[in-house]
Amino acid sequence: MHTRFKALAGALLCAGLITPAHANPELEALRAEIAQMKRQYEARLKELEERLKAAEGQAAVPPAAGATPQAGADRLGALSSGSAFNPQISVIFDGVYYRDNKRGEGPHLYEHLDGINHSHGHAHAHGIERGFNLRSTELVFAATVDPWFDAQLMLTVDAHGGVELEQAYFDTRSLPAGLKLRGGKFLSGIGYLNDKHPHEWDFVDQNLPYRTLLGEHGLKDTGLQLTWRPKTGRLYTLLGVETLQGQDQPYASAGLTVPAVRADGLPTAAGNGGTLDGQKAGPRLWTAFAKLAPSLGDHHALQLGAWGGWASQHQEVHDHSDENPGVACGLPGGKCLHALQGKSRLWGLNAVYKFDAAGAYGAGDLALMAEYLHEVKDLKIAFHERPTVPVGAKRRFTQDGFYVQGVYGLAPRWQLGLRYDVTGLTNRVDGPAGRLRSWDDSSRWTLALTHHFSEFSRLRLQASRARLAVDGQRERPNELWIQYQHSLGAHGAHKF
């Protein structure tokens, strides 16, 4: 390549010497451009030669006395956490301006939707208020540890400086037969959106079935994940299983306590006394998933998925004290509460279609996706404030939901998204004698317009109109969001 470059430059320079410069001004400009390219090429070549010499010098240094060289280190020595380019560090921050027609109570309403995972006074407040908000900032550290492992650490920092560990896990690099093992704390591979971070969403907020059945940030837990990619020709296949500790809310939890029950487990002045079982040894949660993607050509892609999850120990404490002000249930401190425990299961289906229009910066691209989630909890009463409800009485809680959304590239760097999501099409509690209680569903329409300045920054305008079931009443919040997101530093490519 170097020889061909010199020959081409020489020929052009010779042509320039033969032809008088004043006779062809364009040739003089071309001569100057060729000379500049030559200088840049030689400088780049010199830099690469110096880096090669430095790398050869480091490789020639013998190991310290007593050190044992690792197998494969001679061919993959540069692939280690000591590399000058590791770890990759990125910072992603997310700010929003928020308004609604509920005096800023819109986000609070979503925490109290009627259903089997009603917050019961345990809502996880995200601190969104009218006006300007800085949501959690993500700090990501990713590196190749050695020839056998990759690792990633993600921390989030809230607007007040509070730090939370979001994910910390390793991935194997060299298992045979298409196998891969992940271990640590991570987002589960179930569904399509579950392992997507907020900066990968096409909308400002999470869809309703995920919020009510998996939690605002999806199913995330500590454990192991094993995936297998068999060789199936033109049909992409990914199969996975996970064994998790089972501490994630609201799907699986264990080790809760009933604060109003006496330590000796005896009945209080009112209600039926009892205690929750002690926490079982983990793992207490298992999942399995399958994702299939047939080959549809260069511009079309389709992925179909199915998954299931099973929790061997699920416990809930429902505190109704705030919902019944002034009502004395006869418990210490005037508490009104009951507790349940048992098992739970959850399953879902998902489909994603994407069309690449080959337009500049996403113009004409189309992405359609839909997911359905269904949860059942088979529980027994462990404690109840009412003496008429016997300890051990069976309860079956059932709820489902789905979302459908589409995103279209209106123009280069511009996207328009439309989403319809609903939770609680089935939304009830059953006992041995039949249905005990049911709730209405909650639904919402959302429209979002996004401008991608680059791969690292975007601005989004979003409006939504919802019809929510909250404490037996209908609430109709209209919400407006303006969101900005910026990504600093190296960041890996997003999944399909």
C-alpha cells in the first residue's frame, strides 16, 4: 500500500512539473493536497511503528521470579485488564422537564395502580416533580479481564448524590459449543425490553405491564445465567436459563417481617396472629427463555421470544394504615395490615420487527414491537388484621398486560414513536369459594418525537394521555415530558 501511494503521488507531482503551474491552477491545489496527505500518512506510519516497538519490548520482559505464565498468554497477552484501553468508561446522564394536569401527582398515580402488585404504602418514589428534574446518572465500567472473562460494572447516581449498584457481572469468553455463562447482579434476559437500560428506551418512561409486574427497571437479581446459541443455519436461536437469589420486587421476595406482630408469634388484641416463614436458602427464582430470529434478507429483521419464571418463595406485607386513616384495627400502633406467602410464576411472549430503509441517519427506518406478560401468585394468609380471615386461607392473584409500539424515521436523525400500553385486562383475587375481588384495567396512549443529534446525544418531546384505576377511582392524567440524554466516553453497541 505504501509503494502504490508513493507511485501515485510521484506521477502526479511529475505531471505538475511538466505542466506550468500558471497554466492549470487546479493542478497546483492538487499538488498541495497530495503533499499534505503524504505528510499525514508518514506521521501515522511512524506512530504505528513506535507503538509496535513498545509492545514488542513489553512482551520481551520475562515474568517475575516464581510467576507462572498463563496458557494462551503468548497469543492474547494484550487482551487483559492491564491494557491501555481498558476499562472502557462511560457516563450517561438524563434530564427531564415535566408537567401534568394533576398538580404534579401524575408519577405518584402510577405507583398506586389497582392490581395484585398495588404498592400498599410501599411505593418506590422516583422523585419526579413539576419542572426540571435530573434522573439517575449511569456510570459504566466495562473491560476484558483476560482471555477468559469480560466484566461490567454499572452504578447510578441520583440527583442528591445517592449511589446504587445497578449491575456487576462477568461474562465468559471461550466456552465451547456456543455456550456463555454470566454471573453476578444483572438484568434478566427474559422478554425484549427487560435487559434494556433507560437510555435505550424509545420513550421517556417504562410501559405499564413492566411497571406493575416486573418493576420500573425490570427483573434484576443476583445469580447465574447460562445461554446457548446452537448452530441452526439461517435461523438465529438463543436459549437461556437463569438461577437467581429471588429478592427482586415485586415479582419475588423473601425474608420480610410483620412489624405489628409480637415477636413470640401470638395473636395481638385483634386479628389472627402468625408469622412469615423464615427466608429459604437461595436460589429461589428460576427463569428460562428462548429467542428465535429467521433470516429475512438484508433490510428486514424479525425476533420472536417466549419465557417463563418461577419463584419458590414469595412474601408480601400489605399495610393499609394510610389508606384507612382513623380506623383502629387493634394492632400495636393502630396498624391495619395483613401478610401472605407462597409461590409465584410469570410468563410472557414478545415479537419485534425492524426494517432498515438504508436512508441517511435512520430516515425511513421502522421498528415495531409488542409484549404480553401474565403473572399468577398462589399465596396463603400468614397474618390478617381481621379475626374472620383464618391463617392459612388460600388466595390466587392474577394480572396481565401488554404493550404495542412503533417507531418510524421521519427524516435523518428524527424519529416518531407511538405506544399503547395496558395492564390489568385480567386483574383479580380468587379464594377457595371463587372470586373475592377484581379491579379495572389501566391504559395509556403515548406519542414521542425524538431528535438524535448524534449517537451520543438526543432530545425528546413526549406527550401521553392515560386512563388509570387508582384506589377504585378513575384518574386521567395528561403528561408532557421534555427529555435530554448525553453519553460521554466509550459505550458498547446496543443489542437488537
